[in-house]
Amino acid sequence: AVRYQFLFILKKLADQKIINWNPEKTNKDYISELKSADSKSDFKEVVYIFENVWYGEFEVDEQRYNYFKQKFLNFKI
């Protein structure tokens, strides 16, 4: 579910032409494309969450997921 939340943000950024989506790009590439310092900071936070959940080796319980979900929902472009 965290991955879908992250992909949804990438899609919104690409749809609004804020980033140029490409499957070969890294999250660091997308961060560098953001112009606004606030957007960059907020995006770094959701990248951190995604990467730690997706590549980390720990379970995400309901409480932790709800916290992460709120961070994704609060991301504004």
C-alpha cells in the first residue's frame, strides 16, 4: 500500500509536468527536478518513507501504515 501511495504521487507530479517520469530515473533524479524548496523537502520525506518500507526489512503494522499514509496524503504539489 505504501508503494501505491508513492506511485500515485509520482503520477500526479508527472501529470502536472513537474517531473518527467522515466522508469530509468531514480528518486534522487526526481528530487532534483523539483523547483520549490518546500516541495523538495516534502518529497524527500515521502521518498524516505517509501525507500525504508520498500527496501527495509521490517513489518508495517496498521498504526505505522496510518502514520505513513497521512504523510502521503499531506503531500502537496
